[in-house]
Amino acid sequence: MPPMPPRPLAALVIVCLGLATGCRRDPAFEGPRSLLQRQGAGGPRVGPVTLEGDARPALLETASFDTVLPARPLLTFGIGCSFPAGTEPPGWLRVHVRAGERVLAERTLNPRALRGWRDLSVPLEGLGSRATLTFSIALTDRHGQAIPVPPDMILAISEPVIHDLGAYGRSKGIVLVSIDTLRRDHVGAYGYGPPTTPRLDALAREGIVAEDAVSVSSWTLPSHLSMLTSVDPAIHGGTDMRHGSGRRVPTLPALLRAAGYATRAVTSHLYVSRVYGLDEGFDGLDFHQDRRATDVADRAIDLVDRFGDRPFFLFLHFYDPHWHYDPPEPQRSLFAKPYRGTITGRWGDFSGRDAASVTPADLDHLLALYDGEIRYTDDQVGRVLDHLAARGALANTLVVVTSDHGEEFLEHGSWEHQKTLYDEVIRVPLIVRGPGVAARREPAPVSLLDVAPTVLSWAGMPLPSSFQGKSLLSALPGERESYGETDHTVDGSHKLFLRAGAARWKTILSLDSSGESVRAEEWFDLAGDPSEKRSAMPAATAADAIRARAIARWKAGRSAGTAAGSKPVCLSAEQKERLRALGYVHSSGDAPCGAEAER
């Protein structure tokens, strides 16, 4: 047999050397990779832990994991603990993550101040293609010395996951931002002069700006449920504080979750929480009452790191422009001038004053505080956008920014929102920016009902037959009518509006408690009277047709809502007191408790 050629011989030698060393090759990284998966008998202690309603698989003791790493590795995990209410943890929670002798992360947390999970993101550069990561968690005294963990206390490290930073932005992302109580006419993209919204204005220059977007209501609960379901308030059922979503119509997050998206929410008001059914379709909804915009942005940034390497939908609810108006520095000083009056941004202070007891300086000061809250929120939205860009995900992410309603500052003799349906409380900003979305100003009437269809259309998904809205990505007819309603009224009436656009007519009808007769009606020619100062009814034939369409829409919603049902809500004494302090609840408006309320 002739000798083998040199090249194959060299290859054979290399193969044999490989066999002699076990011929081991690290498998390619397939992420995201959970370190808690496939932990069999003899592995570390792992179990489900629920904190603040967020259930996660968690590591319950110190443990090490040998893992493959991608070229650009990122580690995410959460820290948490639970202990019985009314007890006092005896020490501090200390967590370390190491690779050999190298400390990758260390945290000392006060268990008494730890609400839910504290999420961390740790870059793992320089560790090579494999690493052994050690997680240690302990209860210590103030000097760092370990102390026994009480038997009824749980220390946990949740969902340690390795991500490939190179994978962020490969899948579609969707971020829906609702800025509570944001008036359209206080946004720069809609012509406002003071610098309240530089980040939103930049988004607007790159996407769709709905020139004439309106809400479906003048308060938080019905508006947000309609935003996520694309149906009128009566159909989803959340029309008053006694009732939440009936959970019988498709929701935007549920549809996206069924399509493989991670669906997460961060919210800041009880009306946007599990209590009223806003959690339908979300893998997790992180709610804390009155959290500030910085906390919402921090949580959103954590969620981008946890889910940005797969299809994701994030719903972020910022509450700061809602009363009380108390912006932090430096945003306060951007707008508030020297002021010698006594009015403050606290609801209990200004809400009892009428126009005769408020000076122009008082009103200017209150508006300056409101503008400061808007700018503070805009800055925090910018932080989220910047982090998306830094992770490489913004280029493939649809960003939708809107509001649930506006706010009244005595334009029609009253403050706040909820109770009326004038344009200052129903006109909202709506901005849509993302890949494949051509920048334009959309003049047609648009509603919050159009938000969910727009998102699904961008995601390439069909719209369910229940949706009443249309996608902004398609041509919209200029003759569209917008409809909305509120039951939070001073006189106990059902108020509804029908509106054909900012340059057309609008009617506001007040129905009696039965909904069978019109108690009062207002008519406005918005082309000549955009501030709605003069009621001017159109010709009788036209008015009769408009009135009939408005009432028919109201009745159709009630009929469909009866079939869909709503969920009775029972609030705790603490929850009712919080809403009462905000002006939402009066003694006659308490939610029912007991046998008539479902949990």
C-alpha cells in the first residue's frame, strides 16, 4: 500500500490527539440559558417563590453552575426574601456572585425595605467560553457575619439566566407607554412651547403623530382596559370602581403571548392592576401604587435585559403627571418661577378652590408643577429608550406612547378629570415609532381603540373580530367618529360623547341613571369653537341623527357588556382609603365587599 499523503496523515494525528484528550468541544451557546433548568437529584435546592404576586423559579441556597458562555455574555437574576407579616428580619440579605476568585456582583439589601424581586444585570466579559458561577446568599449581621435564617424566612435568587448580548434586537420588541393624565396640548410635538417633552418630540419626528387622538373616557380604568382590548368601556366591563374587566374579550397582551412574546407590565395605580383585571395576558404585572417614574424606568430597564433577546411586549404606566403635582429637581426649576402664593400641587389643596379664589399666578404655578411632572416622566421614558438602543434592541422595537386622558385646569370651571368629557380631558397624544413605520402626521380622528390594532398589525398578526379600532398603519377614513363615556359624574348621570374630528361637531349627552332618557345635552362646533365655550346645536335633522347614533352606541355597548360580563371588585380598607385620598372615592362610592364580590 502506498504511503498516505502528508496532509491526511497530519489530520489523522490531530484527530488522534483529540481522542487522547477526550476530543471534548464545548457545545455552542443556545440562549437565553436558565441555570436552573435540568437540575436533577443531588442538585441545589430550587423551588417556586412568589413575591408581590410575581412567581419565579428560584435558587434557595448557595450553589455553583458550570455553564457555556456566548461571545458577549450577560447574566440576569433577581434577589428576594419572604417572611411572615408582622415579623422583623434579624439581619441583612447579602448576595455574592463569583467566577472563581473574581467577584462579579455583590449586594447588601435590607429585607424590611425590599419589595418584591430586586433584579440585577451583570456583564460577564473576559470569562472565556465556559465558566463556573457561584451564587451565595446569606443572612448576616451588620458586620457581615452570617447568622441563622429563621425557619419561616426564605432567601432566594430567582431565574439566573445567561444571555447573548449579540441576540438583542434580532426579534421584534414592542413597548407601549401610557403616561397618565398627559394633556395633548402640553406636548411639544403638538405645538406646546415650554420644553416638557424633548424625548417624545424626537420620537414624533421619526413616526406617526395622530393629530386628533381621543380617549374613550376621562379616567384611568376604562381608558386602559379599552386601550388593551380595543372595545368600548361597557363591553369590557370596567366602567366604575365597583367592577373590573370581565376577562371575556381578547386582550393585546394575551394575543401577543399566544404568539410567543414575553409579556410584562409595570404599573403605578390600582386601576391598572390585577385587582381590576389589567393583568390578563401578561406573564407578570409589577404594580405599586404611586411609584415614581424613576422606579418605572428602572424596572423597564431590568425587563429589557431579561427579555430583550426574544420577542417581547412591555407595557409601562407612568403616573407622575397625575395629581399630586410635585416634580423633583431639576425638572421643577425648569418651569416653576418665584411664587409667593399659597397654592400647592396637592389635590386636597387646590381641588376645593373655584375660579374666583384662584389668581392667575396661582394657576400659572400649578401648571408649572404639572409641566415639571411631564418633563420628569419624559426624561425617564428617555432612559428606557436609551437602554433599548444600548442593547441594540431599539432598531427592531415598536414604541407607542399615549395617555389615558387629559386634565382640567378650570377651563370649564372645574379641576381634575373623570367627571366631564370636554376636549381637555379626552384629547390625548398618540405617537407610533418603529421599523417600517413611515413618519407622518395623521389628520384623521383616532381613538385609544386603535392602539391594539396598530400593534398587532405591526407584529403581522390578524385582528380578532371583537376589535372596534383600526390600525394606524393603514389608510384611515377622514369621516370617522370617536366615542367615549364616563360614569364618574357629579350628578350621577351617564355621560357620553360623539365626535367627528377636531374641525367638526361634537355632542356630550347626559343620560339619567336608567339610560333611557337624555337629562342634558351640549353641542359644539369645534371648527369655530375648539375650546367648547359656546353650545351651538346643528340643524334639527342633523342633531337628531347624531344623538341617535351616540345613544345607539351606548346601548350597544351595554348589551354586549351584559353578555361579556364584568367582575365585581372588593377593595380592602387600605385600598379604599388610598383612592379616597386621591379624590376617587367618596362614602357612597365604596366598592362592594362580601358575598356579592368575587375574588
